[in-house]
Amino acid sequence: MTFPSRDSYREFWQAHPAFKGEWTPWIEDYVQHDLVGTGPFRSSCVADAVRVDGAQLLTDPMVQVAIHALPVPGVLVYAERGLLDESPALYDRARVAGLHVRTQLVPGTNHYSILLADPGAAVVADHIRRLLHREGGRRT
């Protein structure tokens, strides 16, 4: 898709089901950073790369076992709803049950809001702060 202006691209995303009228400075920055061109504008996403990435995520055995080879303890923080704010999301309790890593569902979030809205971003940031604090304590 192409868009005649940055404003039209913003309006497209503001109507997206995942945002439901919620628009934050983080979302605005994300959307505007994604645009390329001088008009008409288009997303910087490469469709073929998205298809390959999606297929690997769901079918590549190496990707599916990579979580078991983490060099440090990890936690999978996941959203309650998916890309279009649908249920179930890509990950749900059944899918993460066999991963053998700590998991945390962030209620009320979707594919975007887990990082781009305050409630989800706060949970992710808290995990990062704890890891940095723990790692900082090991070095001293």
C-alpha cells in the first residue's frame, strides 16, 4: 500500500483494530519511523522477509528449539491478544507450557500494545531492569 502523506498513514493505523482509539507517543514514533519515501509513502517492511520470518517462527525446528539454548535464564513475556487484537494470540498458555522457560502473560495487551502502550511496556521494562540489576550485581 502507498499513502499520499504521513497523516494518511497515521489515520490508517489509528483505525487498526489493535489500537482501538488508543494512540500514544510511542505508537506515533513507531508508525512515523516505519515510513519510507518522499511521497507517496510506504511501509519499510519487506513482504518477502515477513513471510519468511513468519514461516520460520511457526515451522523451523531450529527456531523452535532455540529457546532451550539460551546462554542466560530467559523469560518469555507474551501478549493476551494477537496482531489484529484477536484471541487467541500467537502464544497462549497451551503453547508456552512446554517451553521450559519462565513465561508471563501480560493481560490486556496485544501484539503492539505489549511494547507500545504503558501497561505492557512497563512489564517488559521491569524485566529488563531486573536483569540489568542482577547482571550489574555480578560484576561488582
